[in-house]
Amino acid sequence: MDSSLETELPTVLRNKYKCYDALLRKDSFGSFYRILDKDGTKYILREILLDTLEESIRKLFPVEVTISLHLKNNNILEVHEIKVCPEVVYIIMENAESISLLLLLKTLRNTRRRNSGKDQGK
């Protein structure tokens, strides 16, 4: 299932947001787009097509969503809204143009893994 976000947002998002930039990047969990709300505030939309995830990646999906929900950074990255549909999940996040989202996610995953290992060692 290919995304149509490069031309138009799905109905579940269209009443609040509009897409203003083509695909930013893709990773193993989905695609990232720049969107605007009705007031012109910029956000990043993460589209996760559930039926395209490999089984091993699908098992990590709840962890990925949890990581996204707990992103706290002085450079403004924070989850604004989540829309869950049968075949796709949309995560709308504050725009963080000054930092690499990929680098931030990797750093947070590594920190979480290190912290989990410390908890288990107690």
C-alpha cells in the first residue's frame, strides 16, 4: 500500500492539517512529512503503514510509539496528536527543523536500552 500523502492528507487529518512538503524521509517504521495546521503552525507527520512492517519490526512498534510519546527536548520535539486507523498510524509531532529527527530517535533508543539494562541489573 503506497502512501498518497505527497498529494493530499487522508480524511482523518484533512480537517485540521494540510501537507506543505513532499516526503522528508523514510525509515523502517514509516514516512515523515511536513504539515501545517489551520493556524499555519508547522508539524512533522509520521505515517506508519502497519501492513508493510516486517514481523520483527511490528513487534517493536509499541516501543517506537512509546519513545515518540516521551520525546522531550528543549528544541521543541513533542508528540502533538496520534491518530490510529486500522491499517495506518499517524503521529503528529512538533516541528524540529534544527535537529535531526533520526539522530534524536536513535539517541533516545540507545539511552532507553542502557537505562533498561541498569534496571535489570539491580
